[in-house]
Amino acid sequence: MTGATERPARQPSMTDVARTAGVSAQTVSRTLRDSPNVNPETKKRVLAAVEQLGYRFNNAARVLSSGRSHTIGLVVLQSGGYYSRSAVTAGVEAAAGEAGYAVSIATIARLDTGLMERSLSKLADQGVEGIVIAVPLISVTQKMEDITRDIPTVTLDGSRTASARVLGIDQKEAGRIATRHLLDLGHRQVWHVSGPDEWIEARQRRQGWQECLAAAGIQAPPPLEGDWSPDSGYRQGQVLAMIPDVTAVFAASDEMAFGVIRALREGGRSVPADVSIVSVDDIELAAYCAPPLTTVRQDFYRSGAAAVALLLRQADAGETLVTASLSVRASTAPPRSP
């Protein structure tokens, strides 16, 4: 690059916070370390000054003379698919380790913007050099925008912010591929066991299912909502087993599909002789299900590793979509002849 460049604005310091709050820098330090020796009124003034100035207490910068932490932050959700979460984490840790980085993991208990803000703030305070978000919040707050603007961030089909890179498969296309496969086999209707409505992926897969049916001139039946777990799939499978006309089901995840298959079998419905099932994820267990599961593939391990590669390249904000592919196995077949 040539020509003059504008110097970045100076980040607020602890001294700035102390001056704004009318206290000493030592009091600011004690407050940020959650010391019990700070009275509530003083703590309130300090935290207000921190919020006003956008100050971050950077432990890594304090202890490392280089000012670099060589650490990448990862935000994951405690629930929502054990296998996918484990594979993403393994991919991030492997790729980060190869590049000489450690990984700091922040786990949130549920989908909540306040919990997400606190997790991102914690990672920022640790001085992480990049963040991978594997949490699918639909709403994004200004604080989340601010942190991901200052720290390179990649989301894996998760929370969208203006400055973050988005990496993942086209979830709407995944829904279309799954539904089209069942229609191409000759099924005249496809029922859907969806993921939770607050998940971006669940909404997009459901939209792909609805659009594919509409393009075929078919009115979509009401979706049956699960929570990604086999138990929720089992409960919705019990409902489907009581509907005689059901011949094809698109489950939004492999784990829910496992539950649906068991419920159908217990209800006297054979898969795929009576009901065909297709899902999304292609986790390792999918090939060993009875019958082996037809599913749209997501490579969670490679996604985690690719997210780290994007962070290290520090590419501009944008969306990188991976083409979805269908792994056809034995859980789908043409419907029985009338």
C-alpha cells in the first residue's frame, strides 16, 4: 500500500475509566476483578464508565510483552447436538494447534443474547486474536457488533454480525435437496420434523422444504418442532406413526431422525418400506443406524478447521457457502404401490 494511512483511534485505558468514574485506577482494577472490597455504588460508577468508554480489560496484553495472546476464542452452545459440537471443537483445536494457537472455549447454556454478550466480552478480555462463533442466535446486539468489529470473527451458520465472516452449507438448499430426493422417489407429500424456531439453520431448512413442496404444487403440512435431540424426534415420530398417510419424513437433524425411526418402528411402521426418512448432518453414527440413514452431509470437523483458516487470513466480511451433498443410504425408497 502507498500513501498516508489514518492512525487507529487509541483504545481507552484503565486510567481513562478511573478519570471518568472519579476513582483510582486501583479501584477500577479491583472492580473488574470482582473484588468484594468495592462498595456497590462505586462498582456501579466504574461499570458505567467501562460501558461508556468501551473499555476492555485485556489480561493477555497485560501479561504478554508481545501484546499477542496466540489464542483463538470459540463460542459453543451446551445443548443442540453433541456430535456436531464435538466435531466443530475438534476441528478448531486441531487447526489452531497446527498454526501455533491455543483455543479458549466459552460455552453458553442456552440461546440468549445476554449470555452471548458475556461470552464474547470474556474472550475479548482474554485478548483472543480471533473468534469462532458456533451459536445460531438470530438477533444480534450492538455490543456483539462492537466486539466482532474489533476482533476478526467467523460464524459457523451462527450469529450474523456486520463484520463477521459466515462459513457453512446453504441450509435452505439442504432442505430443498432432502425434500426433492423424497419427491423424486415418488412420494406425494413430505412431512417435516424441524429444529427449534430460534435457530437460523432450523428456519432455513424449513424454508427450503416449504419452497420445494410449493414448486411441486404441494401444500406443506404443519411442521413438527423438535429440539435437535433424539428424544424430541421420538416424540414427534409417535405423532407421525398415528397418521396413516405419512410415507415420507424430512428430519432436520440425524439425531432427531434416530428418534423418529424408533417411534415409527414401535408404532408398526417400517422404514423405508412404509415411511422413508431423510435428514441433515451425516454424523458418523448415521451410516450405522438401522437402517443406514440417508442424509445431507455437513462436515463439522472441516468447518471448524476452515473457520480458523479464515481467521488467520483475516479476510473481509462476507459469506462462504459450501455446496450441500446428499449421502443416499437405505432409509429412503419409493412408496408402496397403492
